[in-house]
Amino acid sequence: MDTSMFADFFAYDFLTRALVSGILVAIVAPVLGIFLTVRRYSLIADTLSHASLAGVAIGVLLGWNPVASALIVAVIVAIGIERLRFSGKFSGESILALFLSGSLAFAVVAMSAVKAFNGGILAYLFGSITTVSVQDLWIIGGLVVVTLCIVAFRYSKFFLLSFDEDIARANGLPVTMDSLLLAILTAATVAVSMRVVGILLIGALMVIPVLAATQFQRGFKETMAIAVLLSILSVFVGLGVSYAFDLATGGTIVLCLIVIFVVSTLQAVVRKR
């Protein structure tokens, strides 16, 4: 790999935007993902990504901004999931499966009806990080700041909620509100991150760095920090490899995450011997 390519990321505006947007998403995704993973609720990221795809389809049908429509639909679905879950009538897994399959089916039917399976749609499906605009960058940056502020402010509540909802409720915490807030933040992250890694891959960026970080067997905050560092590393390496060999950036980033997970698992095995 030509090392001079790294200078290109600062020589070309579109590559600089790609790098910055990737780092921003790499920071916020595992921060939310660790709470979801500990709750064994990580599938909600994939469910909301499919809901975002349905939102993109609605945007195409109505001529709206696809990111805005994806955000609206993802938030509505997140609220619906949490409301159904707290009703106690259905299990969390069945609710996620219901919305995941329903959203995907709606998106496929809607896009096939308007013959919308084109390069633009594929950019939302698999990501097109080099097309990130300055406006996209501001939106992603704003989301990251808001999300990190909320997580910092409600960290102890999210922490207890993630480990045991019953104990959180017994301690007088607003479990319903905090669960809803976490779901909405996840929905917003999924929707605005479409350009970076794609609807079908954002769930991996939320979960895999956390799984890799847990192999180091540290405390919760340390695991979160390690997950963020590993996520950022995957973006750096993934962007570099995809640029050097003209590969799909989103997929390359996720494959880098897989390699990082394998390496972290192996080191954990070696350490135990």
C-alpha cells in the first residue's frame, strides 16, 4: 500500500470529509452499542436500519430528502418497538423480528413500484462515504455532540438500565423514558450514518467493536473507550484500504472490524493459557 495515499485525505476535500464523518460515526456508534449489547438488544440496530431503508423508500416515493424521511421513520419505529415491548404482550425478539421483516418488505415493494433500485439507493444500502457533503458533516457532528452529551448526563441511568431493568425500576429510575431515549438516539444514529457505512452495515459498527473490546476484560467505561478506539482504527484502515484498492468503503470498514475482533479473541485465548 502506498503510504503517500494518507496525504490525499488532507489534500482532497471529499476525502477529508469522508475521514471526519467516519471518525464521528466510529465514536458514537459503539458508545450506544455497548448499552444495547449489554442489554442483549443489539438486534434493534439492524431493525432500525431496515426501518431507515423504508424511510428512504418513502422519501423516493414522495420526493422528500431521503435522510430526513429515514430519520422520521426510524424514530417512529423505535417508539413503536419500545411501546410494544413495555406492553408486555410480546417478547422483545418477536417485536424486533416483526418490525425488521415488515420494514424490509415495505421498502422492497415501494422501491420496486417506482423502479428505484439504482445507484442512489445502493449508496444508502452499502454506504458512499466519499459523497458525504459539508451539510451531512454538520448533521452527523450535531448528532454526535447531542448523543454524547445525553449519554454523559444519563450515564448512570443507562448503565443500570442496561444491566437490569427491574433493579433500575426498583431504584425509581424512569425506565420507560430512558429506554425510549436510548432507542431514539440509536434510530437517529442509524439514519444519519447511512452515507458512511450504509444501512445494512451500521449495526456492525455498533456491535462488533464492543464485542472485540469485551475480550480485554476491562470495566464498563474502559470497555467503551476501547470499543471507540477500535472503531476509529477500523475506519482509518478501512478507508485507506478501500482507497488504495478501489473497494467498497463501508464493507471494507466492517471487514476490518471482523479482523480486529478475531485478533482480540485470539489474544484473549492466548492470555488465558
